[in-house]
Amino acid sequence: MNEVSPDWQRNPIKPGAPIIPRNEWDLPPYNRWTFQHVSEMTATAPIWRGPGPVLPLPERITEIDGIEYEMAGRRSTIREFLDSSFTDGFLVLSRGEVIAERYMNGLKPHRQHLAMSMTKSIMGSVCGILIHKGLIDTDSPVTRYLPELETTAYHGAIVQQVLDMTTGVAITGPYTKPGTHAYMLQAAAGWRPAESPDDPQTTWQLILRLTEQQRPHGTLFEYRSIESNVLGFIMERASGMPLAELISTELWAPMRAEEDAYITVDHGGFACADGGFNATLRDYARFALLHLRGGELNGKQIVPSEWIEETRRGNHDIFGESKILPKGAYHNQFWIEDSQRRALMCGGNGGQRIYIDPQNDFAAVKLSSWPDGETDRYVEALAAIRAIRDACTARWMAGREHNAVGADIAPRHS
């Protein structure tokens, strides 16, 4: 961000400056500031890190700026990528160590940043914990947990179909078009003022309006954020706990996060399960490390390892075509890179990305505030992260070979 702040950015010495429009606070150009200050823009609920010690993240800072990658026939470096892609924070884990960590655009290590739709993967992980505890059965009807939805199009859908976004419920979009379900969700979630008194005032009220079914349940993947909120209500009903407390109890405190997280809530107090989560760069990295370690940290199994392995298998048969992930899939609220590597990915609007590759013990976190949602930005981010991954793997393999040679020629002592 430029040294001179825009006139609209909050400034303690300019109390009379223009304010950020209430119905546009999460949009460009305001997102360059608001993605780091969400609690100042809308209602939120705290997610306590618990009383325990912080999980340490060992460091072995390594030069990555000069690593090159190719995009549309053009070669660029990681330094150029970070400078040109509206980066707020960037962290790389390799073999359990932080090898790169950058804070840009005013982001601080202690400051939470909006996850946007990476929130879904956090919800999916907590749901996996509840399933392992026997509180949720993925083969059970949605209406077993939410009987109020018998009169909606969720009648006949099972929990797994909500997790995979394969229900046949008709949910209109896009979120930029007034009058669609996706557009109304922003107001229902508390992010926007409602345009009409007849619009749903809460997320639950909006879900109750989903009465049309467009296809048989389970036949096709279609990415819809409302599904994640249905999952959130199932999790609350099954556990008897609000989502913020549930995340703290089952994930954030056991994971030994460094800072509290928080999540936006609607006028009914329900957390935005599809995109309202906020945490620090390092705590997102701890979430990634947890999945690299099969759900276990310091001898404590937090997320079931079988849940993570099942998620990595994906559901490629119903995924469809994707420019970003031509061989990918979606499963349990995670994106899966492809059927071979099976890396997990969490993605969010505005350039949020967590890439988790257990095969190479590698993860990367990218927090951003893009001015647009162009598909090419997602493709380039993946290309850059894959280049870092490949370089880290090559360096590790070279180091292994060097150590092996050294061991062979080292003098032997009796």
C-alpha cells in the first residue's frame, strides 16, 4: 500500500474523513484495509485460543525470492509475484519449519486477517471431529438434525451431500446480482444492510426459503456458500454449542494457536460458516501443519487422521471442468489439487489460499486483498506456490544425498 493512505481509510487524525460505505466494506478498494479490520466493520464472536502454551513453529529462513515460475508463457520470480499480487501475508512451511514469512500492506504478526471461504475448510475439519465422536452421521438425512428443513428442498438430502456441495437444492447466484440467494446471503449474514424489509434478516431465514429442487441430490458438484451455513447449523444442533465456542473447544485451543481468532455473526448471532473466519498468518500456518501431520500435534490427535485421508481422496467423478484445477475435486469443504498428489487446498475470495501437500511435507499460506476475482490470479498463485514446493523438495533431496555421501566417506572409529 502507498505511504499516503487513501482518504477513506480510517485515520485517527482525520475524524472527518469519508467513511467506508456500509454495503461495500468488503469490496475493493476498501478490502486493502478492511480484510485486516473486520471486527471494526461488522459484528463478530471471539474464538478463544485457550489457556495452554503456544505451539512453536521452528524457523529455517531460506531465500525464495529468486525462484522462478511460468505463467502464460511469461517467466516471473516469487518476489515479483508477491509484489504484484496484492499480498498481505505469505508464509511457507517445509519439513515442519518456517522457511519464509512476509508481512505486507501493514499486516502485523498479531493481527487477524479475513479468511473468506477458507472458513469452509475450518468448518469441515471441526465437522470431521464431531463425526469421529459420533455426534454427526454423514449418511443421515439433513432433517435428522434440522427437522425444520422438511418443508425445504433439503428434504431427502444427506449430510455428506451438504459437505460436498452436491445437493440438488436450487440456489440462485451470483452474489453480485441483486435478488439472488447468493446476494441476499450477504445481508442475511450481517455483512450488508438488507435492501428490503421482506428480505431474510438472518441466515436461517434465508435457508428456510430454499424450497426449489433443480436436480436429484448427489448428482453434481456446484459451489454454493449457503451449503456451508447449513452445515454450520447441523454442527451447532449436534454439539449444542455455538460455532465460535465449538471451534475454540475442538480445534483452536487443542491446536495451541498463538492468538484468539474471531468470526462474523448475523443478527441472530449465527456465525458466518462460509466466509467469516479471521486469524493470524502464523495460526493459519498451524492449521496447515495440523493437516500435514495427519491431524496430530505433540502426541494429541485433534482432527481424525482417517477424516483427512478420506478428504484427500476427493470426489473426482462429479467435479466437472475447472480452469484452476483441471484434475481437481472438492470434498468435505476442501479443494483437492488432483487425484495423484491429493494436496488439500483452502481458497477464499480476494486471494486467500492455504496449500497443504503431505506428500512433500510442504504448505503455504497466502493472504491477499485483490482488486478483482480474475481466474488468472488463482492460476498464477498456484503456479508460484508449486514452484516453491518443487524448489524446496529439490533442495531437501540434494541435502539428503550430500549427507548420505558424507556418511559414506566419513572415517570410521573403532
